[in-house]
Amino acid sequence: MDSQTQTRFVVEQTKSPIGRPATQRQTLVALGLNKIGRRSSLIDNPSTRGMVASVAHLVRVVDGE
């Protein structure tokens, strides 16, 4: 399967990583987020779901798009 046929979901950064552990900052960068309000479309798989879960207090999953 290529990335065009896989299901995707969108996450948006809602809070700042200032004062958070470096691993959480690195996770945001790996998800394609680095500023509040930025959105990133991600492939829906266990790996990305786990990354989103580890920074769930800083992001939200956006419906649509």
C-alpha cells in the first residue's frame, strides 16, 4: 500500500512545548508540528497513534480534511 490509499488523520498543536521534557518536544517535531495552530496530516498506524498519545495533552485530533 502506498500513502495515498492508507487512511489518514489530522492533528493540530494546541499548546506550547515550553517547560516539557525534550522527548515530548522531539515527538512534536517528528509529527510535523512546531508551533501552536499548526496542523499535520498523518498516516493512521499504531506508531503514529502512539506518538500522538504521548503528547495528547499538547495536540488534538481534528475531524475531516
